[in-house]
Amino acid sequence: MGFEYGITNNIMVGVGRSKGSGTPYRSLIDGFAKYRFLQQRKKGMPVSLAVTGSMFYTYMKALPDIYAVAHFPKQEYRFSYSASLNIARKFGDLVSLAIMPTVVHRNYVAADDQNTLFALGGAMRWSITQRLGIMVEYYQVFQDKGMRKTNFNSLGFAVEWLTFGHNFTIYLTNARGFGETQFITNTYENWLKGQFRIGFCIGRKFEFGQ
């Protein structure tokens, strides 16, 4: 569940709640702010640039096992953060590309994990027709050698269908979590083994008189 509000054409803020990725975090609340400081134009500016900062907090009950990440011996261990730069360009009316360098920091992790991770995301949208499009998104995580051996990179596909006033989207992804501190750091399913999830979203646009 989430609420997002555009303060201006270039500034957006939002808050949300999610179940988390299950391991090791559940019961998350988050907040974010996004600022677009450059917008692509036909003359002079070839790309759009936006920066996003997010903070996550888990209010799940602490586990009794003192060796578990979710034991949370200190309150600050429940926090995690992310920051990303979105570099996007639209090529005509058919193809849009984006590159998202992202940094994630978690205050408390397991012994075989690392607190701060850098990931490079990439996304593409291809408009097959005016109302039908295909999207793909992938994040490559860079980590120290020998760490995070059970983790996989997040890879997702989506089909988007636009109607008069509605937006229908079907997602296929190997990630469970929604926020950057979840799907970048805690994806354990492998596409090569047929491990993925299906999601469905309906969007509705409302317009009011000026």
C-alpha cells in the first residue's frame, strides 16, 4: 500500500507499507523523495535525470535468536536506505531506456553479507502499438567475492495494456520485495530454475476541471 504525491512537476514524495521480502525482513514502512532536475527536450537536452532517496523501517517482532539478522539488538538496526540516479532517454515514440546506478545501505546484516552495496539497474520499454507495450528491468549487484552466495540479481518482465482511462499491467519477476533495499539485496529465486512470481496491477486516471 502506498501514497505518492507530486508537489510540483519535478518533485514527488511518498510513503508506503509492504510485507517485505520475507527473509530476513518483514512488515516494512518506507518513505521517499524524488527530484527531477533535467528533462529531455528535442533541442539541447538528450536525457532526463532524476535523483531518488528512500528510507525503510521494519516493525516486525524481533526474533529470540541472537544470531539472526532480525534479532535487532539495537533500534537503529531496523533501518535501511537507498539512493539512486535515474538517467532516461526516449527514442522516438517506440523505445525508452533508463540506467539506474543505485546504492543501498542496511545498518545490520548477516556475517556473509555486506552493509553497503552498489547496483547498476537498466530498464527498457518498447511500445508495440499505441496501447500495448513490453517492459524489462534488471539490476546487477556488485559485491565482495565470496559474499551473498545464495542471492540472485533481480530480473523482471511486464506487459502493459492501455485503454481509455485504465492501465493494465502483468508482471513476471524473480524478486519478492518492492523497495530497493528488498529486491536488490534479498532476491533468492532463480529464473533458470523456473522460479518467478506473477503480479497484476490496474491503474485508473482521474481528471478534474481546472
